[in-house]
Amino acid sequence: KQEVTQIPAALSVPEGENLVLNCSFTDSAIYNLQWFRQDPGKGLTSLLLIQSSQREQTSGRLNASLDKSSGRSTLYIAASQPGDSATYLCAVTGGGNKLTFGTGTQLKVEL
Amino acid sequence: NAGVMQNPRHLVRRRGQEARLRCSPMKGHSHVYWYRQLPEEGLKFMVYLQKENIIDESGMPKERFSAEFPKEGPSILRIQQVVRGDSAAYFCASSQDRRNTGELFFGEGSRLTVL
């Protein structure tokens, strides 16, 4: 059974700081890994999707890496801004297009 | 092109009542997934449906929960005789096909509170 763990559970940083969020998964038989953003009371917004054959994906200030063999992924956020404050979820795709989610990292970027 | 629409956004029920949550997938999408997010927990897969068919219900509780996706109209997640432990956010997602792309589009969720 796939299990996804995210560390840390919560993080508070001053504006402008670079930060790294971590995700690990127990079963390397995945099709892809995805990072989502969830704002309070809202749905999920997909940020980056890395195929199992890829090592990383970049979008603006975000960079996600994937080491499938070791079951790890990181989300790097450069020059953080208060608007980045949200919960970040990591999810892996298994058979049947089924996503297994981590419990998330709650990020707060302070002025 | 409207996104995934869920309603109601918030629902309050007393113990023993029924809750019905509706989900209209994105236009052109015929695959619907329901996920539940309990307080302080991650999203958990519940059920995957295609029009008029349940494809995978491995995450559905064995009792009181049912889901359907009729030929016409939205997908419905039905919870009978609700209990306090059913209080959660229920998210619906849709996709265009069943390839393992992970490309699901999520609605904003329905938040159920059981008093």
C-alpha cells in the first residue's frame, strides 16, 4: 500500500527566503508525482507534475525534483512571498489514475 | 469552459440525516473521482466513476456511502445516517480519460459538518 509522507508539517519563513519542502513515498511504482497548492476553504491547484521518467520540472520560482528509486521528491520555492502562504500537497499517481496524497506542509511566509 | 462544480459548498446535517453532494465534471470529461479530506489528514481516494459505471470503489466505506454518475446530470455522493466522523471536506475531480496521467481537475469541495 502506497504511503506518502511530507516533512515538515508546518513551516514559517520570512519573505524572500528560499525554502524546500520534502515528500517521500514508499512504493516506487508510480506513473508520476505532482505538487498541489491548497488555499483555506478552496480546492487544489496543480503546480508541477513530474513524469516517472523525469528528474525535475520548473515553473517560475518553483522547482520540483524526483528521485523515484529512493522514493523522494522536493519542492523548491525561491524568493518566497506572502502570497505563497498555503498548504502544499504532494501526490503520486498509481494505477487507475488514482492519486495518493501526503498530509501536506502548511507554509506561512511573513512580511 | 467552467471548471469542476461542486454543490453545496457547505452542508450542515444532524446525526442520522442524509447528505447528498453533487459534482458536475468539466465539459468533455466523463471520468469522476471523489476524495475525502478529514481534519488534519490528507485527501483519501474514495471512488472512481465513469458514466453509469463504478470503476473503483476501493476507498468507499462499506456502509452508508454510495456514489453514482448517471448518463445525464451530475455525479452524486450520498451519505446515509451521517455520524460526526463523516464531517470532512469532500472533493470531486474529473479527467478526460482513464490514462494514468494524474491530470485531474479538482472542484472547490463540499464541506460537511455533522452536528
